[in-house]
Amino acid sequence: MAKKKAAPRRKKAAAGSVGLAPADTRPGSNDVLARLARDVETDGGSVIGSYLDPYGGRGLLIAALPIERVEPTPYQRDPSDTHVKRLMTVIEKIGRFLDPLIVMRHDRGYWTPNGNHRLQAMKRLGAKSVVALVVPEAEVAFKILALNTEKAHNLREKSLETIRMARAMPPAERESQYAFEFEQAPFLTLGLCYEQRPRFSGGAYQPVLRRIDDFLDLPLGKALALRETRAERLLGVDDRVTEIVGALKERGLTSPYLRPFVVARINPIRFSKAESFDFDEVLDKMLKAAGKFNADRIRQEDVARMGGGPVEEEGS
């Protein structure tokens, strides 16, 4: 079989060499946008502005549209109820709708190939209108996959962004005041771990951290110092786990779940139904259990029982 030829490497464009300068994005006299603007007004919408996109120079409208006239394209995936509810919470919390939909006019209505979750969140919130970028070319409605190429944040990215955000906050403010912005307390501890070890397998520890790592009712300056101590202790546990994983590999055991398997085995609260735990106490027990771990007693079928989907990791 012939080897697949590697794709040619793209040349990096010189800075400032592509597209339009800011002053050139004004659309001037544009018959296509003018007709589209009239249609939007006829449909009950309100044109807020127009411009030429700075990369390709194609015209776009910014418009507020009657929300009942906007629907997802009929051939895209169903929205996630969980994601819609989260978006509703975010929109309500910040009191703003900051991410316009992308839409095309279709039979006096509007289809969105990118923004259905935002649309459904606004509809459930009872909004009268929604702001959108109106694209004149109807064929863009078929570019669903192309319009959804942005990579979702993985655990490492979320954690690093959260700890950086925490450092930028006023140190006298309490960490617990920023629960909404930080989303999950473990992101703060994991962020410090990832800073020290970029390839740290945070996903293996997330299940236990979600149960023992809460937001601290301390000023951020003191909270960050305490989290640095927690991160050091977690990395200490990981040092021992790494030794155990190495021992299992030496015995010929192979699986992408080796580390999660070991962490699950030394997790003292794995089967506990309690709702409150002491962080330091749990990590002390994990370290003690790791010290007693007997790699010689583990069989390949024991690891295979982990099953399920892959643990969320730092990505590559």
C-alpha cells in the first residue's frame, strides 16, 4: 500500500499582510447589503450596522431579529439540555447576550447553523429578540462543521485559565465570591499542578477532587497560598502513583487507564456516601494507600474492568 503523502506545510503569512485595514471594512455603497437590510426590516428586524469582514472582505449585517423567526438549520444535531441550561445561567448572571448568532435569511425566517444552544437559551429566558450576524450567502447554512471548528477547552486549559484569573483578582476579595467565574474549585488546585507539570494527568484525580476541594472562604491572597500547599501534596501523591504505574508496566500490563485505575484503587472515599470530607485527611489516606499498593497482585483483567470512555486529560 502506498504511503499517504504528507500535506505540504503552509507558509506563515507576514504580519498585517492579509485582508482589510480597519478603515476599509466600511461597506460604502453595497447593493447586496442594502437589499438584505430592507428584507430584515420587512421581517420585523432592526439593522444595527453593516461591515465588510476583515479577512475576506465580504459584507455582513448586524441585526436584532424577532426571536420567533430564528430557527436552527433542520439538519443539525439536537441541542444539549445541560448546555442550554448553563448558557441560561451565564446570560442571566452577567445580564448580557454577548455572542451573536450567525444566520441566513430563509423564507422570511432565519436559519442559524452556528448558535442553536444560544438561541434555545434565549428562547427559554423569554427574550423578544436576538442579535445576529446576517450572512447574505445562503449556502453558508450548510457549513455547520466548518463553523464549529473551535476546540473545546480541555481540563488543562480550564485549570490554567482559572488559576491565572484568580491571580488577577483583588487579593483581599474572598475566593468564594468568585465561584461563578471559577466554575469549579478543583480547577484552581489543578491549575497550580499543571503549571509545575504540563503533562500532569489531572483527569485521573478530578473525581476525588470534586468531592474534597471546595471554594475557600478566605481572601484570595491566603487562598492561593493554601492551594499551593494542596497542589504540592497532590503532586506528592502523583509521584507515588507514577511509581506504581511504572511497576505495572514492567509486569507487562498495558492500558490507557492504568493511572486512573491506580488512583481509583487508593481513593479512600470512592464508595463513601458522605457529602463532606477534609482535603488533607483524604490525601493522607491516599498517600498511605499508595505506599501499601502491591503491583504484583494486579492482573490485566482488573484494569480492563475500568472500561468506559477515556478520562479527560490535558490533551496534546
